[in-house]
Amino acid sequence: MGNGRAVTLRDVAARAGVSVQTVSNALNAPQRLQADTLATVTAAIRELGYQPNRSARSLRTSSARLIGYCVARRADGVANPMMDQFLHALTAAAEDEGRHVLLFTAPAGAEAMTPYADLIAQRAVDAFVLSDTVPHDPRHRWLTEHGARFASFGRVWHEQEQPGPWVDVDGAAGCAEAVRHLHSLGHKRIAFLGLPPDGGAVQDRQHGWQAACGQLGLPTEGLLVHCADDTVRHGRDAALRLLDGAEPPTALVAASDVVAFGALHCGRPLAVVGFDDTPLAALVPPGLSSVRQPVAEVARTLINLLDDDHERGVLLRPELVVRASSRTTVRES
Amino acid sequence: MGNGRAVTLRDVAARAGVSVQTVSNALNAPQRLQADTLATVTAAIRELGYQPNRSARSLRTSSARLIGYCVARRADGVANPMMDQFLHALTAAAEDEGRHVLLFTAPAGAEAMTPYADLIAQRAVDAFVLSDTVPHDPRHRWLTEHGARFASFGRVWHEQEQPGPWVDVDGAAGCAEAVRHLHSLGHKRIAFLGLPPDGGAVQDRQHGWQAACGQLGLPTEGLLVHCADDTVRHGRDAALRLLDGAEPPTALVAASDVVAFGALHCGRPLAVVGFDDTPLAALVPPGLSSVRQPVAEVARTLINLLDDDHERGVLLRPELVVRASSRTTVRES
């Protein structure tokens, strides 16, 4: 593994001083080329050690140079708004190392590891990238026990140890920054709009809110509410419950953009910061401030971790993107 | 190509009466198994002709069983809301035929075909699936000329011919159905909220609106407006221009959910139907009626087209999903 970037058609074309198309023709339709051009390209191929056939190279090096990635199936109507960005970033980062991404699906439940076992047995991939991790995710331990190389976007929470290398975004730091931002605008009662505690990422975000409020001497009592589900309606209802309380908040940090969006459209003045900076945040007026995950850096780190036998975990810092939703006037209470 | 489903670990496990894990162990860690279990699994592997090594099989059959798919890079903040669904559906449909999807990226401009040429030259894939087609898309002709197998989600509009097999969703039929739906609720002035004419899919949707209005004897004069860009703000502004006209519409069909969303939140009563049934449509209250593309059927058709030398084009019918946005009361004019 990790023996540098594979020589590409582009490299051969540059060396031979011809177009990529000409190199492609030399390999696939040599009859189309003049004899001297063909000789030049063939010499460049030899000099650079270019291997036109991935399958042949794969057998020799025991490495398909393919990274397996499981496309998660979402519940109907629920999209992963970062999927688009993440897959592009992962594919581009893999290509920089002469690799490609192979997609597969996995069933839920007891058979969830079957496709992983199949791909390993077929030697179709030489590593996996995991995302959509859940607490007690069985994949990390299984892959470790089977000696498969992988890197995980997201941690396995509540495990005694975290099997295998991982990269994650510091949700606690992101929410703490959101609290400090709102405090700097004069807010003194800043609520947290959570989701059902999953013992993982959501909990981590809540801890960040709690810690930052503590450091700034702000109250948290009566300012924590959990939405029953990650929907706009649940977000709005939860925000209204907070605002109907004895000492309502003037601002709110949410565990997701979706519930943040509900809070923002609850019909009452409330400064709101979401989490994930989904397309929704920029798209829907007046614009939702949100904590952005550094997707491209996550992808690059994942690919690097596949070739690194030392690094175990990388925690990246998210970035607060400020829009109109957190710039409401503070009412003096 | 197309010589049936590959034998999987699962098949071997079923034949041997053992778990998939045991088959995987037999291939990768035989020392872990009892001698009789190993013998049973080995016999099943032989009987079924299971090929554990994709690379070896690939060399023999000249087919990597991989389908190349280019992940498009979006402008910042613009996500393809169907990407998630489409990639899962495509991967699942490919797996049903014993194939996998290989992702790659492509630069814009003159070098756009380079990764396609590289993958062909390396024999890394044996076919391509295209999406995000644009008018005069150069890929279809290039792949045809290079003898590469592919299937396209979306047509190349304004070409004299459509090179290669394709599947598309009948946007004209979808918008016509939206018009008939609004008409059945009593609307008599139904506008179309378009996007800059691209000579392709957007134009097709507009034609559907125009044709249906014609058939129902409804006016179209002064009821067509184009948004300068596919944003919520542009949608709202365009809807307000229509509503401030001499004879304003009571209902509107939009070329996208995003501009439909702007029209829905323009502050005036207006029945609205969007296009694409993105997650936004179901997520944001009160719920946006929208024309849904049959993504799973698109994916299955694409995979089938790769093995079909006769079928050239398949036009699928979209489905109107009715939500609260098109159920406003009609004001008598």
C-alpha cells in the first residue's frame, strides 16, 4: 500500500508530448496512429512504467487501489444534505493518491457485514471508508478483527476503545463557538435545541453548549429541550415550548439545521444557530447561521489515514458561518 | 458482458450451510476452521464456480464488472438533492447484476474527457453511467466514438441525434399533470415559473405546462416568467412580478422546488406545485406539492440498458405528489 501515485495516461501524454487521446489510441486503437507517434508513446509508457491494465496491476501488487464505501439508505424523504459534497471530496482525495472509490450497499441488521465480507473475499477493494457511524457501530470492530484496512468518519461512541483510525469534527467546539458568538451579540439566555440523546455526536454538541455557557457564567437550567425527531415541525414546537416558559431564551443553538429551521420560523423573535451548514441554511431566507463541517479536510484526512500506520484519531475544528438568523436584536429582559 | 449474476459469498454460504463469515474465513484465514467445515466450504466453492478474486476474474472475462460514474462538483452551497437517492438506487441496481459503481471526478472544460480516457485505457471500468447531462453534452458522442459502453440519465438536447442509450423522465408530462391537478381544484389562471431557457429539461417542462393549458382552454399569455437563477429569492421575486400584473394567476407550476419554495413564501395566496420532490418539499411547512422523478426505476433502467443492444431510449413518467401548497382556496376573479 501507499507506494505513491500511480502513473496516469496524463503523465504518459506529457512525457511523449502528445494528447491524452493519442495515448489512449496507442493502447486501444494503435492502427489509428502514425508509426513514429506510436513509437514515441510506447517509449514514454516504458520509461514511466505505466500500467494500462488495472486488473493486471492489481494482481501483481495485491492491491485493487479501490476504496469501498457503503452508500447508506435513508428513510423516505430524509436526505443526507452533506452526502453530495462528501462523496465528491472523498473521490477527489482518493484520486490524488491514484485510487478510486467503489460504492456498495448493505442491508440492515444481522447481515450488515455480508457485503464487507464479500468485497474482502473477492479482493475487490483494499480498504474501506466508513461514515454514518452510530454508537456501538459493529463495523469498526469487525473490520479490525478481520484485518481489513479502514478509516472512519465519525467515532464509535460509548466503546471502551475506538477500533481503527478515525477522523471526526469537534461538535462540542462548534457549539461552544456558537454560544460565544451569540453572547458577543448580547444574548444572556441561550438555549440548546437537542435531538433524542444517542450517546454520540448529538450529546457531544450539547456538552459544548453546556461547557461554554458555564465558562461565560450563563444559565442552562430550563434552557435545554429535546426534539422528538429531526423535523422542522418538531423544531418549531420545541422552540415554542422554550419561549412559553417562565424565563424564555433570546437565542438558541440547535443540534441540526432542520430543527434550527423550525425554531427560526416559529413566529417569535429568536436568534438561531444551526449545525451542519446544509444547503438549506444558505438557501432559505433570511439565511441560517450554522456550524460548518470541513468536508474536504475530512475526506483528505480519511485517505491519508488509510496509508498511515501510526495516526489513530484526528479531530477537526468546524467553522461557524454567520448569516442573518443570529443577528436579531436582543430584547432586554 | 451481461453473463448473469456473479456467484457471491452468500451463495456459497447457503450451499455449504454455513455463515458468510465462515466462507470468508475459509478464504482468508483457513486455519481458523475445523477440517471438515473447511472441506464443506471448499466443495461448495468448487461446485458453484465461485471466484473469490475479482481481479483474476476480471482478466479472464475482460470485464471489471465496474461501472464508472462521475461525481459532479456543484457550485458552493448548491446541492443536488436527489444525488443521495440516485446513488443508492444506482449502486443497488448494479449489485443486482453483480456489478459495482466506481466513482471518479472530472475537470471542467477541455480536459473533461481525460478521466474517461484514463479509465478506459486502464480497463478499470467496463461501462459508464452519465447523469447531469447538459445540452450539447460532449460525453455521449465521445464515448460512442470510442466504442465505450454507457447509458445516460438525461438526454442531449438539440442534437440531431441522441448518441447512445438513455433514460429520462418526461418533464412535459409531469408539468401537464400539475396543470390538470390545479385546474381540477378550480384554478383558471395557472402560471409557469421557469428558469433561464437551457434548451433542455427546463424547456421541456415549460412545453408541458403550455400544452396542458392549451388543451384545457386556459390562458398562458402574461403567465410565463423566468427566474434569473434557481434560488428561493429569485422565485419569490418572479412570483410577485406575476401577482402584481394586470391579471394575476391564482396558481403556479414551477420548474424547480427551489423557485417554487420562493413563490410559496411570497406572502400572497397562491397555489404552488414544484418539480423534483426534493427533501425540501416534504420538510418545510406547509409541504410543497411536487413532481417526483422515479429515481429507483431510472437506476434499474440504466443498468439494464448497459446490457441491451437494442433499446435506445426510455422515457419514464413522473408522479405528482400532492401536499398542502396546492390546496389553497381559489379566489373567484
